[in-house]
Amino acid sequence: MLEPYFKSNDKKFYLLKEDTMELLPQFHHKFDMVFADPPYFLSNDGLTIQNGKIASVNKGAWDKSHGLEYINQFNRQ
């Protein structure tokens, strides 16, 4: 059984932290809601300003673009 990342005290809310594409096929029932925070492919070695300071836009390898075809394939999946 999957171990929830977070479970509310009343057990009406469970939060699972996994790859959506791997996690959802494991379920055979309906959900009230699924929240998935996909990669936005914005980690491009650029800079931004956060709280008045220069900061990198890189979030990690999971957010790097591997080209337009890769992004289209990911979104279609």
C-alpha cells in the first residue's frame, strides 16, 4: 500500500508525493480531485529578482527543457 506524504487528522484528505504518470495507474477508483504540479521547463540558466536579490531560475534537472519535441510528448502523455 502507498504511504501518504500527509494525512489529515479526520482522514478525509491524503497527499501523495510521487510521479503522477507512475502513481495514477495504480488506482482503480475515482477521485474528488487530483493536483499535479508539472514541470514548466523554465530552468534555463536564467536569472530573476526575488526579494530584491538576483536569483537563479533553475529549480532542478526535472524542470529543464530537452527540446520542443520532448515537451510536446510530455504534455500529450
